[in-house]
Amino acid sequence: SVPAASETTDLSHLINKLLAAGNADHKYVEFDFLINGQFLRVPLVTHIEMENISTEEVVEIEYVEKYMAPQPEECIFHDDWISSVQATEEWILTGCYDQTARIWSLEGKSIMTVAGHTEVVKDVAWVKQDSLSCLLLSASMDQTVLLWEWNVEKNKVKALHCCRGHAGSVDSIAVDCTRTKFCSGSWDKMLKIWSAVPTDEEDEMEEAANRPRKKQKTEQLGLTRTPLATLSGHTEAVSSVLWSDAEEICSASWDHTIKLWDAETGDVKSTLTGNKVFNSVSYSPLCRRLASGSTDRHIRLWDPRSKDGSLVLLSLTSHTGWVTSVKWSPTHEHQLISGSLDNIVKLWDTRSCKAPLYDLAAHEDKVLCVDWTEAGLLLSGGADNKLYCYRYPATASDVGA
Amino acid sequence: PPPAPRAASARNSVPCPPLTPLPSAPLQDIRNTVGNIPMEWYQDFPHIGYNLDGKKIYKPIRNKDELDMFLEKMENPDYWRTVQDKMTGADIKLTDEQVDLVHRLQKGQFGDVHFDPYEPAVDFFTHEVMIHPVTNRPADKRSFIPSLIEKEKVSKLVHAIKMGWIKPRKPKDDTPTYYDLWAHEDPNSILGRHKMHVPAPKMKLPGHEESYNPPPEYLLSEEEKLAWEQQEPAERKLNFMPQQYRCLRAVPAYSRFIHERFERCLDLYLCPRQRKMRVNVDPEDLIPKLPKPRDLQPFPTTQALVYRGHTSLVRCLSVSPSGQWLVSGSDDCTVRFWEVCTARCMKTLPVSGVVKSVAWNPNPTICLVAICVEQSVLLVNPCLGDKLLYGATDQLLESYVAPEEERVQPMQWVTANMEEHSKGVRLVVQHSKAVKQVTWHGKGDYFASVVSDNSNMQVLIHQTSKRWSQNPFRKSKGLVQCVLFHPIRPYFFVATQRYVRVYNLLKQELTKKLMTNCKWVSSMAIHPGGDNIICGSYDSKLAWFDLDLSTRPYQLLRHHKKALRSVAFHKHYPLFASGSDDGTVIVCHGMVYNDLLQNPLLVPVKVLKGHVLTLDLGVLDVLFHPTQPWVFSSGADGTVRLYT
């Protein structure tokens, strides 16, 4: 038994003492404690009171090694606001308000500038990566999505396809797990599914009657591509899309709903209704939860399998502005990061919903995008033209009870 | 307690000798044998009875008249002791013993002279409980043998009780019964006035100053004493002078006691007392019952975004019909186009002067913004949003064919030159004087502009597709503040300083004249349903008109502390907002019901702060997002703020 007034540091000392007794060459480790899957953040007795845990029974306290703070690594300067970021093991791809997408190495070296859009680039995505060439996508406010091929060795970039069809700014794109299709969500309330496989043929575009074909050709960059399918159902702009499954698309919209679509048939499978505009949505296959950021201070967690469609599992509240982007950890089922208009990126653990694990307050202006790579790199870009990288050692070892 | 005396105390119960025998009876020779009968029976007879021998006893002769009687009374010394024997009728002279006896009896004394009623009493038995009984008689057998007769009686009773022939006695009800004498009395009758009894006013309880030894602060100083003495007795606050005494014993009699009692009595019976019927209303009840603001969600509550970039007052705002773009005009001679959701300035359009008003074309298929700059209205294609749309808009404007004959029109329509065209300006409508407001008709072809002029050329209506302007009014009805098109019907609202005139555009006549009750109207907005109008005024009032109801305001809201600059309605949500010089935006819930009998429900729900007061100006324009419950406000501090 431990004293009721003890806090995490006291408990941590206790565990360390016990471990040191058993193992002579034990080093001091900071621990965090979980009671019924909730992090202990206050003295034990207060926590027990808050959670209504019976004091008559034995309370099991689980201890895990404390997550280390993310270490800042790089700060990459851009020429304009950063609208989107996606990183792989080797490269970072960012979309920028100066109408370009940029490729950076992890060390922060500028490798390539992908220019071709006539408007702000709103979202970027990697499609395929080889040692020789990579395929990447950029969506822009000029209503097109461009599919680029980047030759790594020659460091040349070439627009393969120009995906036309949206009648508004394309705000979000997502590539499916087979890397052959992608989906785009636009301000024109539509979701469109496209093929991501480069071909040599040009899709037939229905002629705009009053526009000479020649002019259209000359304007174009790459071969025109038309959508495989169009999913309509939202009544307001679509702000975020993702593939939650091989055949399932999830989209968040300004009409206060998150819709789950069947990518094959194009039907709405279920609708989750909130009461605020959704800015961003993220899905974790590990815990099978959706996290949404909306135009209030809360990050809400949803169960996409729930049938009634309006069930908020949990809301994480600590931001003071709109939550512009959320991203689940690809390796840890409980952790996610969020960026907000209050200039702060927060690292959350769903087991501690009252307070985030860490606040990353480096940005001087609105945070617009965040990303989390499998290698444990946290990225955030914002309206201060800076992309911050953090190394986050996701240690989840030494779990005892 | 002392032991009860075994024998009754016999001290006072001395047996007296019987005192009944009349001393005269045995002495008298009993001759009359009639017995104890009323002697009146013999009144009419000469005899009075019979003697022992049966002979009549004759009444003695009584022939004395009154005079004789009197003389005898005067002369006979034994007259006072002579009585008549009723039985025989003879006069008997009482002896001295007999007279003495009569005297004693009259005094209530015993007849016997020698009887002493106060002899010392002799107890037969002592009152003390002795160890030996008085008698040695053994106790009766029956005292310890149960009685057979009683047993029989008891068994009979028990049997009767068992059989239910005898009911146990009902317990006696001890509670006293009362009767309400006035239960049936009519309270309105004369007797009912007792119910209206007004108790006499109570006298003030004595305070510290009335104490014989008051605290020093209650004692009067010399000046106060002087002032007290000089005051009229009726005007004095205290009708006595507080005084200090060493102890209660030293306090003298109060000289005004009788006087004061008398005055009190006068007060009590001369002062008419009647019940004043005071209206007893809980002030809470007077406040109208309004729903709680949190039940009226959604409405904007917090500041979400700040659109920074302007360097001077931002006078006007307009939002694209899709809600993606925001345009703001400022005193720094620029018009800026913003992306709503990120506060990104997408475009900056420098113009030649201060921008007084901007208006985005409400038609979603046309991408055109009207901007008031000095003496002209610029029609600008911002080239934002759908490429097809803004391309089509340009084509629409280019497809204009000038009419054959030149029509005389008050304004000049000029196509923008190349330099202006590259910036987005497509058409310029040149006015004679400075333009202060521009507003579109809902269809997006017509727009109206207001010129700050005092003539009849204040309001102009323009048609974009025909590049044609007209002046609808022949004469000026006052300084026009702002104009507005009805969203559905062909009505046109013109707000002058104190009135709002409603014109029917089809019939070309004045339909209504609304009295605003304000000194100077600053702004006006119309409910999307078209039946309600709000007017903001520079004397910090907001008037809500129900056009079906009356030409006077349905409600006048005075929430702002300073002049109102702008008012706005939301397109879908039941919300309206007002921006004021005090730097706040007040959002109100304004529910309009389809039921004509139900009046609109107006509830202020939120005060939004954020703008910094600059040059004594706060919020200059407010505007709702077309689809979300968000409100934009532009301020004198050069920022545009979005509240969500």
C-alpha cells in the first residue's frame, strides 16, 4: 500500500527503490502511472475521488516509463505559409502558400521545389517511393491535383497528370493503402476518387463549349485525368479526407458531419454528426478511432463503427483556438498530436484527457498542419513560414503492474 | 409525607348538646289543640281553637283603635316586650330571661348562657400512629377469603363481556371542543372590519441615547446642546437631551412622563389608521421570461481569427456567397481579399481613395464585387474561387453590346483600362459626388448606390448587364443614410436620418414610412424572410421593425453604450448582430415565427469584445458568415475579426 497523498514523483521514487533493490546496476528512470487506463496527474487521493474509484478495493496502479519530451531537431524556413506536410523515412514534402510544393531532406536541406500550380497548394501526399523515382501529389486552390514524378537521382520533377474536375479549391487528398488510388476533397462539397497510376493516355475531357481546345491544351501541365468516381453528399465544403480502410473513405466537412463512404459503391455508410465545422480528421488503425479537430477548442474522438453516429467517445480540451489539424501516432495507439490557431502543437495521450503530455510552443503564428512519421518524427508547419521537426522517442517498454 | 391518622381527627368535632328545645314551650299551658296549622283559617271565627277539654277558645277582645294603640305604646313601659301569642291570641309579656334569650339568638350566640363553644378539645384517640392497635379484634375472615358472591358477579360480567353483551366503556374524549363563533361571518359585512384591524404603530424602542449612562458618543457636546435648545421642539431629532448619571439610583423622575403618555394617547386615537393598499409586486416578475442563452446555441462566442494587414480603419466588409472569401475595404486605400478559414490575405487591390463600402454579388454564379471609392463604384472580379465562374463573369461583362441610340443617363459607365483590368477592375461607374454605400439586389444584376449629396440624386439604381443607371426619386426627402433591396419582393428601403421609407419598385410608389424613434439612423439590415428590419442608430439604439405589425419599432434595444455603426442579420440562423463605437459586437437571437400571431423573440446572447478603440471608434462593420454561425467584425484598429 502507498500513502494516498503521494504523487507521481513519490511513486516513481518508490518503484526505483524497489528496482534498485533487485538490480544493483539499476539507473533512475522516471515513471508514469495509470489507474484503470487513466494517467495519474494529481495526487492519488484526488484522482480516486475524481474517477469515483472505490477505496475499499485494491486499486491497481500500472506503471510505464515516462515518455520523454520531443526533442527539437530542425526548423526549416519557407517563403510563405505552410499549408500541409507529409514526411517519409527520407524526405519531407510540404505544400506552401507560394504555389509550390517542396521536398526536403530530414536534415532540413532543400532538395526540390515543385512548381506548377497557379494557386496556393493546399495539400500534398506521397504516393510511391522508390530509390530511383517517387510519385507525389499536390492539391491546390486552382481546383486541380497534380501527380508528379520525381527522379531522385537526376533530381528532376515532372508533372505526369493534371487531375481536373473539381469546381473549387481542393483542400485535402489522401492516398489509399494499395497506392493505386487517391481521393480528394474539395470546397465544392465533392469527394473524387482518382487513379494514382501514371499512364501515357489522356482521359477525354468534355469540352467547354466556349473555350478553344488549343488554348486549353497549352495551359495544361501534364496529361489530363478525370475522376474514377465522385462522391457527393456533403452540403458544405469538405475539409479533410482519409482512407480508413482499403475500401472505406472518411471525410470531414464544414456541414458539421464526418461521413464514411464505401469507395466501391460510392454510398454513405454512416454519418457522424457534430455541432461545429470540422477542420481535420485522423484515423488510427491501431485503436480504430477517429480524431477530429473542429472550429472550437476540442479534439473529439469518435468510434467510426458506432451505428448511432453521434457518439463522442472523449474530448481532449486544452487548446484555446480552433484545432486545425490532428494526427494519430502511427506506432502508438494512445497518442496523437494536434495543431491549433493558438500557435501551439500539443502531444496527447488519450489516457490523460484533461491535459496533454507535452506542449510544443515553438510557432509564432497559426499552426496549419502537423504530421507524425513512423520513425517518430513530429512535424508541424504554420503561418510563421516555419516547419518544425521534433524527434520523439516512442518508448513503450517496461510495462509492469 | 406524614402517616395518615388512623382515626379521624376529632379535635373539632365535639358533640354539642341539642339546642332545639324552646324554653317557652314547656312553660306555656298548651291549650289550643288545633296543631300546627295556619292560624288564618280561624280568622273569620270568634274562636281560635279548642282547648284540652274540647271547648272553644275565644279570641280576646281587640277593640283598641289606632289612637289607643299609640297611647298604649307611649304609656306602657312594657309594650316593647309584649308579644301576641298566635295560638291563643293573648298578649304575653316576655320576662327578662326570655328577652335575653332573644337577644342572644339575634346575635347568633348559643341560647344557653352557660354553654362555652370554645372548650378545649379532648382527643378520644391520639392522632399519632401507635404500635398497638386500638382494638384487639382479629381481622374478619371475609377480609382474606375471596367472596363467593363477588366471584359469581365477576364471572357473570366476564361472561357478558365475552358474549359481547357488555361493551367496554368508550374512552372519554378529553379534547375540549371549541366553536368558531365567526365561522360563518361575511368578511364584507360591517363586522368584517375587525379583520382589517390595523394595530397601533409601535413606539420606538429605547436606544443607547435613552440609557441613564449612554456611551459618550451619544452625549451631546456643548454646541449640540445649544443647537438643540434653539431648535423648535417639533423639529428636534430627539425630544429629550441624553444625560449621564453615575448609577440608576441617581436618575431623577422624568418630568415629561405624563406629557409623553398623553401625547401617545392622542397619537393613538386621533391619528386615523387605515390600510394602504400597496401594490406588492416582486420585481423579478416584471422582467419578461426569456430563454437562457445557452439554450439558443449556436451563436458566436469566442474570437477565432484575426485578419491583419490593413493599416487604417477597416470600414466595410463583405463575404462571398459561398463563404470562402471575405473582402474588406479600408481607409488605407486598399481592398483586401481574405481566405475565411485561415485569415490569409489572398489579394490586395490598391485603389485611389478611401473605400467606403464593398458588396459581394449575392448571386453565387457571378463573381463580382462592387467597391465604393470616392466618386465611383468599381466592379471588380476578384478571380477567386471557381475558375469557370469567374471566367463566366468576365464573359458576361464582355458580352455587353452598346445600344444603338445613346441613352441619357445620370452616370457614366467606363470600361477599365488594361492596367486596371489586370488588377481585376472590370467596370467603373462614375458618380458626380462621393459614393458612400453600395448594395446589391438579391438576383445580382441590379445594385443601388448612395451618394452623399443633398439633392434628389442621392440614390441611384444601376443595372450591370445593361450598364444602365437611373435615378428613382424626383425629389429629396432628407439625407439618405443607407438603402436596401428586399430579399424576395420588389421593395426598396431608403433610410433617412429619422425615417425608413419603403417603396414598391413595380408600382413605383411609397408603401410605408417607418418611424425609427431614433435621432440618426446609421445602418439597416433586413431579415432574410423579408418581414423584419433592424435599424441601428448613432444614438446607440437598435430598432426592430415588424413590417406586418406597425410602422413603429416592435422593440428598441439599448444594449450598446455608444453609437451603432452597423447591424446585420444571419441568412439561416436566427441571429442578428450590431457593432458599435464602444468596441463591442452584440449578438442577439432574433427568432421570427411563421405563425403570424406569435411575435418575434429577441434575446441578447453574447457580447463579443476584441477590437481596440482607436480615435474613439470601435467596430465599424459587422457581417455574418453565409453558412456558419460566425460573425465578422471590422474595426478602427485596422483588423477584421472572426468570432465563432
